[in-house]
Amino acid sequence: MSPATHLFMSWVIAAKTTDNPRDCRLVTLAGVLPDVDGLGLIPDVVTRALGYRGTLYYEHYHHFLLHGIYGGVAIAVLLACFARHRWRVLLLALLVFHLHLLCDIAGSRGPDPDDLWPIYYFGPFNKNVMWIWKGQWRLDSWFNEILSVVLFVWSLRIAVQQGYSFVGVFNRRLDEKFVGVLRQWTAAWKARHTVPK
Ligand SMILES: [Zn+2]
């Protein structure tokens, strides 16, 4: 699925299972970081655009470097080192990481029905064990879009209640402003729609 869907999904789970913004951020990152192995797309596009012989980093490394158990354990252990509740974050990070894999297996295929994305669970060291599902739906399917919107709205609702949001995964100060605006909008909406007694 798209990085945005992974972000909202992981953040909602993190917000519901942790008790402080730091651990919430770390658990969320466990659901987002696997897609860092897709960043090879940038040099691929740039080298092709500049007329050089195009690199194939995305094709070679996406879903291979960080979408296996080794990448998952490395990500979870690294994130747990910075956590307030290390064991809890370690376990939640592993859970969210595996949810990322399941979501990719379920809904990450290309436009062609045969353009399926496999997961190499023991990659990048072993390409023999491959997970693939023939029912995999398209990355840009309506289901993925609706799922993303639902998770986005849900995460905004939680953010208003808890006082921090998925924006805090990237920048805490920006998150304070973002949640401040959300709370203002919510208060204004309630004031307009509440019938005085
Ligand atoms: Zn992925």
C-alpha cells in the first residue's frame, strides 16, 4: 500500500496502544520505515531524466531490503532503543511492521493483473522464500483510497482528543500548530452545531 496509508494505519495503532508521544512516534515509524527501500526510485527517475543510463535501484531493492524479517527486527530494535517503554515499543514495532507486510501483500499490485508484488520474508539474504497472493488488488484501487481517507479522518479525531498527531512523526513544533488548528476548528464546529439549552 502507499506510504500515506501505512502512516495513518500505523499511527492509529500506535496512538491507541502507547501512552506518550515519543513511543507513539517510534511505533508509527516501524510501519513506515520499510518503504525506505523504495527511495531508489528518486535516482532512477533523475538519471533517466538527465539522459544517463537509468539505474534500477527501485526494481532491485524495493520490497527486498527492508520488507523481510531481518529489516523488521533491525528497525524494531533500533526504535526500541529510543523508547520510554522499550519492550512494549519493540513488540508493537514488530506487530506494526508485519501489518505493513500484510497490507503490501493484500493491496500493492500494479495496473496489470500479473504485476504482483511479492514479499521475500528472509530477504535480502535469501530469495527462495517468497510470499505472494494472486488476489492482490491494485495500489491505486478505490478500496485503498477509501481506507486511507477513513484512517486519515480517524487519526484526526484521535489527534484532537490526545493532543498530538501523525505530523509529530516528522516535526513536533509543526504538530503543535497542526493540532492547535484542529482543536480550534473542532471547537468552532461544536459551537455552531450545539443547540443552546
Ligand atoms: Zn511496503
